[in-house]
Amino acid sequence: MKYIIRSAKYLIWFCAIFFLILCVLIATTEGQSLETVFDPEIGMFRAGSFPKIIIFFVAVAAIYPMMGFTKKELALCGSFADNEDLIRKQLETSGYELVSEDPTEMVFRLKNRFTRFMRMFEDHIIITKQTPVVISGFRKDAFRIASAVEFHSRKRSEN
């Protein structure tokens, strides 16, 4: 269900960006009006192009959540309890705040509201406390945080 919601959000986001760019092009192109843009003979779009655009947006929105979000096992030196403070510190340094915690997982979200909005409020990072410890969330952030935590965990175990 979460995957379908993410896909729907991205479909709306892609359409909004498309129409924003379209409005900017209309406003900045001399001699263009709304009627001439959609005229199939002289406008920007040919007859039958909108169904193709919509199919493209639906396909990208259906695939993007699979590529944009991930789960990654953390290679920690020691148990979760040994590294919990390190994980919390790294997420705080990365701009995340703890939203909820239960015996099996911790949920963090971004502090910056603008970044949260730009990510359509799909900004949660979830850390499972079982072995193996798994981090899940936005791919770029999950990999960045995981590699930093693993590095600091290895560095701590060497000392």
C-alpha cells in the first residue's frame, strides 16, 4: 500500500512540475497564448501527444519508488545496543529527528520542513533494532547514513 501511495504522490509531483514548466514557457515565449500552445497545427503539442505524456508519467511514477527507496543491512561492529548512541548521533548530524521508537524500530524524519515538502513527506528513515540492523528510507540518505555509521562503528571497535 505504501508503494502505491508513493507512486501516486510522484505522479502528482511530475504533473505539477510539467505544468509549471509549461506555464513558464508560455509566459516567456513571445506571441504564445494558451490557445496557440494547444493548437495541433502550430502549437507545442501535436494531436495525440497528451496520452503519450500521461503514459510516460505513469510509468516513471510506478518505477521511481522502487529505485528511490531502499533497505540496507548495517555492518556494525557489535550489537545494536553497542552502537545505538552512534546511530542517533549520526542521524541528528544528518538533520533528522526521532519521531517514534518502540522495541523493534526507531523512526526518524527530517527537521527541515522545506526539504520534507520537496520530498512529499516521504522522508522517514527507519532503523530496525533486530539483528541484522536494517536502515530503510530514501536511497541517497539511507546509503549516506549507513556508510557513516559503519565507518564510525569500525573506527570505535579499532580503538
